[in-house]
Amino acid sequence: MVAVINELAERELVERAPDPEDRRRNVITLTPLGRRRLRRLEQILDTAQDELLAPLSAAEREQLTRLLGRIVEHHAYGGPAVGPDGQ
């Protein structure tokens, strides 16, 4: 995580400051440039998603999102392990 924050700071996308309540921690905030870059990346992502999901209706997109969310939740929160034989 430190390497990522260092790179973002070098690019002037974030600023790092000591946490006033705990000097061992840093508070990371987006710079104005970082906010602009984030907005641009969100636009690019929206365009890519619209192109990828173009064949689906709004209801189908919502259903896909729910189903993918269930898969992520299952694996992120330690759902039951299933072996290659389905057991």
C-alpha cells in the first residue's frame, strides 16, 4: 500500500500528512489534480461499461450486478469451500 501511495504522491495526485490524533498514521487526501483524474477515469469506466453491457437491458444489467455481487460476497467472506468434485 505504501508503494501505491508513494507513486500517487509523486504524481501529485494525493497529499500525505500526519494524522493529528495519531502521529504514527498518515492522512491521505486527493489533490485537485487527483480529483480531476478520478473524474476522468470514472467517465472512461462508464463508457467502457456501456459498451460492454450494450446488449443487456437495464433490468438485465441490474440482475448481472446482483449476481456478481453474490459471487464476490461468497468468496470475500469465506463461503463454504467446494472442491473440484463439487464436494
